[in-house]
Amino acid sequence: MKVEELKSKVFIFLGPFGTGKTELSMNFSIVRKRMGGEVALADIDIISPYFRIRDFVGILEEEGIKVILPPLHLL
């Protein structure tokens, strides 16, 4: 299925540690944003934030993506 064929407004990427969820969600968000419309990406992993969206906020915001992060004191 092509990204442009997906009709849902909310996408959740789940899986075990180290399976590429963060990378997939960031790239998916960039593609959706470039297709037009509003895109927000939430990083809600406060248990084991090994590969964090927080490290790529600048790139995502340059693309026009709203990034939602947990407060630092929860990490």
C-alpha cells in the first residue's frame, strides 16, 4: 500500500526495542507532511528512550512537523 492511499489520521508504530519504530515514524511523518496537511509526531517512550525523536527535533521542525515530547524529568 502506498502512503498516499492511507486514509487514517492517526498512525501508531509498535514493536520491540531496536526494530526501527522511531526511524520509520520520522520518515513516515516527513513523507506525509510533504504530501500536504498538518503532521504531528509524538515520542511517548519514557521507559527506554534509546533512539529518541528528541535528537532530531530540528530536522522535523524544518519540515514543518510538530514534535511532541515527554518532559525531560520523566526520562
